[in-house]
Amino acid sequence: MSLMKGKRGLVMGVANDHSIAWGIAKSLADQGAELAFTYQGEALGRRVKPLAESVGSDTVLACDVEDIATVDATFEALQQKWGSIDFLVHAIGFSDKSELKGRYADTTRANFARTMVISCFSFTELAKRAAALMPHGGSLITLTYGGSTRVMPNYNVMGVAKAALEASVRYLAADYGPQGIRVNAISAGPIRTLAGAGIADARLMFNYQKRHAPLRRTVSIDEVGGSALYLLSDLSTGVTGEVHFVDSGYNIISMPHPDALKA
Ligand code: NAD
């Protein structure tokens, strides 16, 4: 199959081969997409470059979303290389680890603002620049988590940022829809990644969801990649403004099944 043949786009958020963005990149490359990557800081760059090469990409750009000059430079480089793009993957999130435990009520103003800028507002800033390179329409996705609508212990300010991110998906979908640009989010279940490990008791959450989700397992980065392929390809041309769950069905559960509780 070559669902992405002739399509070009930017994947942001690969830190290593456990990253959700990497699962997405592999599924897009398998289907013939041409990819560019960004990395945050030289240490991660050394990991991202060989991964990019392994899927035939020679465009690997330094970009820290806290530094808007690097964001602008990324899109200038893409404009020079390709002229236009078809998709953007935003798989970026950050909050101070010391606040991903304990009470949300104790969040500091400084970390609230930083978490929001990196984990939420960066998508809006990137969408604007990506849309400017999408004269024939396109598709943008971001990554979210169910802690946006329901309280997950220790997720705290990140849950508030994800709620704002999901709201921005809907507003951006309305803003860019007339240009044929679709904007969606994937709400992934817990996956063992660098970012995931920053949340206190991550292993407990992971095992709990594994035990109680309808599918009785967690999801892989390849499964998120499959859903991203759907949202970024022409298979989903009628879909925008959605939050699509890839979580083994955990979000539909009100209470764990008694059998699972007794086990
Ligand atoms: P990861 O650590 O592999 O990826 C997080 C990425 O964010 C890294 O590549 C990091 O460099 C990047 N990043 C952080 N601050 C940045 C900045 N200032 N500028 C540019 N990049 C920056 O972890 P992941 O789990 O693959 O996370 C990807 C996305 O998926 C995040 O938005 C995360 O919240 C979301 N998500 C993760 C899970 C999970 O359980 N792992 C579940 C649902 C959603």
C-alpha cells in the first residue's frame, strides 16, 4: 500500500525509538510519505538523526518550541526544501517533573505557564506556520491523554494543558477547515516513554489500565502510528476537530469489571 505516496510532512517530538512520534513516523514512511523531523537539543539530535536516516529522511532540524526563532527557522527550511507540506505531527509535551506528583492545587504560576506554552500553545503556533505551507489543504495532529477530562492522579497541570490542547484542536479545525486543513488529536493510553516516565507512579497507572481496559492491555506506538496514518491520509478526509482514542477502550469504562477486581 502507498497511502502517503506524494505526501510530505513534518514530525515533531521524536526523542528516541520509544517515542510515540517515532511510531507515527514509521507508519507514515511505510506508506511512502516523505518526512522531515525536528529535535530538541543536540543530545536528542544525536538519537533522532540515525532514526530519520533509517526512514530515508535527510531533513532533521533543531527546534525548541520555547524559542520561536527556531520554530520560524524550521518552517523556512521546509519552504525552501519542499515549497509546501501536507501534514504535521505535534507530539510535544513538557511539565516540571516536581509538579507531576502530589496535588494539582499546588501548581506554581511559572510551571503552569511553561507547561501551557510547550504542551498546548506550541500546537497553535505550529499550526499557523504549517497552514501557510498548505495551499492545497492538509492534516495536522497532536497527542493528548484522557487526563484532560477525568482526574488522573499525578497528571495535574498536564491534564489542564491537555484540556486546553483539545479545545484548541476544535478551534483550529474551525479556523482552518475552509482551507481544507483538518486538525485532530489522538488520545493515547499510557505508553512507556521518556515523557511518560516523568509522571509519578507511572508504572502503577500503566498496569492499572492494562488490567481494566476492555482490551485488557495497553497500546503500542505502532498502534498509535496506525491511527495517525488514518488521520493524516486521505482515508479520513471527512474528519476534523476530533479527539480519537487509542487506549484499548479505557476511556469508556466507569468502573473496572468485578472479575478484574477479584483477580
Ligand atoms: P517522548 O518523551 O518520547 O516525547 C516527548 C517529546 O516532546 C520529546 O521529543 C521532547 O524533545 C519534546 N519536547 C518537550 N519539550 C519541548 C520543547 N520545548 N520543544 C520541542 N520539543 C519538546 O514522550 P511521548 O510519550 O512520545 O510524548 C509525545 C506526546 O504524547 C506528548 O504530548 C505526550 O503528552 C503525549 N502522550 C503520551 C502518552 C504516554 O503515555 N506516553 C499518552 C498520551 C499522550
